[in-house]
Amino acid sequence: MIIVALGSFIVQWRFKSKFNRYAEIGLLSGLTGKEVAERMLQDNNIYDVQVVSVEGQLTDHYNPATKTVNLSPDVYYSRSVAAAAVAAHECGHAVQHAKAYAWLSLRSALVPVINVASTLTQWTLFIGVMLLFFTHNPFVLAIGVAALALVTLFSFITLPVEFDASNRALVWLNNNYNVMQTREEHDQAKDALWWAAMTYVVAALSSLATLVYYASFLFNRRN
């Protein structure tokens, strides 16, 4: 868990440093993140999705329920390489939704269950361990481990969704000279999206490490 936590810290730091670096490099095309997103949606014949601005930093996401591409102010108004990459990535999710991408459909279907499971893990794990030690009753901990297993599964299902969205974004950016006009801009966008994807990888590994940690209490009890 310490190794995973350290890896997570390094990846998060690296991603933020990359984003900040590419956020200072302006696109030669001069397009804002909002304009990049709108062009990608139009090129994929998606006209029922809105591009809106949301508060916060790195709060960018696609909401399939409201059909909105939500971009933080640093992306929505910016004319940088980083903004274009993030905007295109979020539109990649909109394209997935329009094409009924299987992994996205599965992930969306699991969201209500995961919301409940996440709530359960907040109190069942710690209390379950205490009850196991003092009363030798594994029931509460078993519930917590089962809930955490669902959360972990969800984090791994998220991986192909995120990687595919980035791939769709990069292919579109590579084929649109009017958006990114040089190979250098494209390579910088690819680098930014790769580090963004790595944050999901370490999050999944962190969840798995936590699952193994708490599950070990149950297995050790049996031994």
C-alpha cells in the first residue's frame, strides 16, 4: 500500500506538472477548449450535447445523463494545448455514448450500485475490523470487503473507458489540421492525456491494494 501510495503521488504530481506546462503553450489555431469540443462533436454528427463551463480545477467530465461536456474554466476559455487535449478527451466520452460503447454502458449502469457501495465502505471497513478483533464477528467486515470489491471492479472497468476516450481524441486531433497544426502540438497533447490516464491506473491499483489489505483480515481469521 505504501508503494502504491507513493506511485500515486508521483503520477498525480507528474500529471499536474504536465498539464500546467502545456497550459502555457498556446495553440497555433487559437481555438479555445470550448471551440475544440464543439468542433469534435459536430465532426462526429453529435448535435444534442452541450458544452458548458463548470467551477473548479480539473473538474472536466462528460455527463451522459444530461448530455453535457463539462469543462473547467481553465479548459473552457483557454487556447492552450492542454485545454484542447482535455476538451477532445471529454468529447471522446460523448462519442462513446453516441455509439453505445459497451464499456461506457457497463460503467454507467454500475454507477447507482457503486454509489451505495462507496457509502458502505466508509464505515463498514473500520468498524468491521474493530468488531473482528474484539468480538470475532466477521459479518460487518465481510460486507465492507464485498462493497470495496465492487468499487475496485468499477475502477478497473473505468480504465478501458478512459483509454478509449483518449484514443478517439488523439485520432480526431491528428486528422484535424485546423485544430492542431503541428506534430509537436499533437505529441504534447498525447503526453498530457497519457499522464491523465495513468492517474486512473494508480487509482485502480490503490483500490486493489486496499481491498487486499482488508480482505487479509478475513483470510487470517480463517487461518
